[in-house]
Amino acid sequence: MQIDIGIAEGDRKVIADGLSRLLADSYTLYLKTHFFHWNVTGPMFQTLHAMFEVQYDELAIAVDVIAERIRALDHYAPGTYTDFQKLSAIPETTGVPKAEEMIRELVQGQETVVRTARSLFPAVEAAHDEATADLLTQRIQLHEKTAWMLRSLLER
């Protein structure tokens, strides 16, 4: 059945492609955060273990919301590690870093997600896609707050 939601096919494709990059960044950050949750050690163990769990739980919900928005725009969401690796701007972690490096990597990941989300606004605004704009605004607010909280742990 033809989709007629007031957003042209070309605009929906551009937005869906951008949301696919946001999905890949979010999923990669989810994996990294979960990995760090499992493997963190040191004096901040309890704090970080609990904090990382809250963060990856939130990201698990976020990836579903982003993927469903892509589908609402009548495009398929990427869903393989290969897809995510091609689309994500967040590098994979090698080895198990120390707790402070984990925090730094997660700050960088949170900020990467913010930049990816922010980069979609010109296309979203041009297409008058308020639903995607709302999704992006919520993602940006949450990731900026999370990055701030993580950065605060690095202050001496």
C-alpha cells in the first residue's frame, strides 16, 4: 500500500539513511556500554557497574524507537553487526580498558551520538518531519546529560 504521510519519498529516504546512522551509533554505544558493565574493575566498580547498566538499558529502548521510526518512514532498519560497523562513527574497543578509559570512551560515544542526531536536523526540518525532530531532540538531551555525568567522574 502506498504511504502518504506528507513527506516526499526522497526526503523520507534521506531521513531514514540518517536515522540508520543514528541507530548504528546507538547500537554500537549500547554494546560498548554493556561490555564495560560486565568488565569494569577498580575502586569505582559499584558506581560504574550500576551506572553502565542504567545507560545500556536506556539505549536498548532507544534503538527500538529509532528503528521503528525508520520503518514508519517506509524504509528498512539496518540490523546486522556488518551494517552497524559500516554505518557507525563509534570505534570498537579492543581489549578491556581501565575504568577511567571506559568512561572517556563512553563520553566520546555519547557525544558522537549527539553529533549524528544533530546532523539530521537540516533534512528533518526541510521535510517538516516533526516526529523525527522530536525523537532527535529527546536523544540529544539524554546523550548530552549522560556525557556530562560521565565527564564529572573524571574531574579531580
